[in-house]
Amino acid sequence: MTQVERRAVLDATLSAGAKTAYLIDEPLAAAIGAKLPIASASGNMIMDIGGGSAEAAVISLGGVVTHKSVRVAGNKVDEAIIAYMKRRHNLLIGETTAEEVKIRIGSATVLAPEEAMEVKGRDVVTGLPRAMAITSTEITEAIRSVLLQIVGAARGVLEQTPPELASDIIDKGIVMSGGTSLLRNLDRLMTELTGVPCHVADEPLLCVVRGTGVAIENLDLYKKSVTRR
Ligand SMILES: Nc1ncnc2c1ncn2[C@@H]1O[C@H](COP(=O)(O)OP(=O)(O)O)[C@@H](O)[C@H]1O
Ligand SMILES: [Mg+2]
């Protein structure tokens, strides 16, 4: 968020009746929720990939050192599946179907053995409903360029990270959180394309909300990491 957006969120919260309002950077909350030792002097890297955006951040001494955010994440993966089905198979499918395909047979790297499922939609040419089988290999191809943009955010952060902290990250790896980190083999693709081992946190969908809870319940410990108003 910009400074203006930060002020607006704090003001809105206070005028809604809160006595005090606090802000925490989302990657920091994700890192706390993923149980990274954020207060330590060494570097820790978190990659939070949600629906609307993917954020990569290196954290040290309780603060964000380098950070990159792209507005490319799960929703763009779904859109890529919709576009592929239309372009390659003349089949119009909805967002819910695309998300279902992604979760059932989607994979960041080619699955062996290949998996398949039936997809229903509307034929572009006849305008009539149609069902067809689609394979995991096709979905991997359809979502490849979106995934490369997401991985690009991690690479961007690594490139800006001071060498001392970068060396910590090579040792400890990158921890992934957010719903899209559950996409099959995205951790493997990230590892392959960044050269740094990547792991998915426990319960990645809950890291941000858990981390926020931990921070608000231990404000003394995390006061350096939150903004108060
Ligand atoms: N098992 C899964 N495989 C792939 N993507 C998933 C899976 N579960 C959830 N998602 C995706 O995760 C995204 C939501 O993640 P979340 O971290 O809750 O996002 P946000 O923080 O932006 O609300 C959606 O795009 C959803 O399709
Ligand atoms: Mg999120």
C-alpha cells in the first residue's frame, strides 16, 4: 500500500469505532504465521501467493528488507485456463470450473502419469453445452506463463537482497504461503527457477491470519513490526 492508502485504512478503522488501530505488512504476518524466526538477524524469505497478488519479501530483525509484489496469482491462473479452453477447444468455461480444474488436475510441472477430468462449458461455435476431457499436461502448458511471472517476483527480490542475507536464504530456503502455494509442484518449479529450495508452510491458507493474531496478542514483542495509530 502507498502511505495515503495506509492512512485511509487506519482512519476508516478508527472512525468505525476502534480505540487503536494497527497495521502490519502482509508478508510479515505471513512469515510470523509460517513460524519463521523474523526477529533474528539472519535473512528469512517468504513468498505469499494468494488470489489477486503474489508477494515476495526478505525479512530480518523484524522488518521487511526487500520486497516485490505482482498482481498475478491464483485468479490469473484461472483466467489462463479459461483463455486456453476457448482458444484451443472452442469451449467457454466459467471461473468456478476453471478453479476446479486447477485444483483437481493443475500442476506447475508436467505430471507423470498424466491426469484427466471432464470439463463442461458452452461451445463457442454452436452456442450449445458441451463436455470434453482435458489433461493435466494441457493445463500445465496453459498456466506456464502466469507461473513464470509469479516466480519472477521471487527472482526480483533475490536480485535486490544484500549478499549476507542472500546466503542465509540459500541455506534456509524460501517458505511459501497463500492458497496458490498449494498448486501442485509449484514449490518444485520455484526451486528449479530460483536455485533456492522452496517449501510450502503448514496450512498455507491460514498463515496471514494466524500471524496477524500472534502479532496483536504479543504487541510488545512485535511493536517494531506494526504501525500504530
Ligand atoms: N489446492 C489448491 N491448489 C491450487 N490453488 C488453490 C488451492 N486452494 C486454494 N487455491 C487458490 O488460492 C487462492 C486463494 O488464496 P488466498 O491465500 O486465500 O488468497 P487471498 O489472500 O488473495 O485472499 C485462490 O486463487 C484459490 O483458487
Ligand atoms: Mg493473502
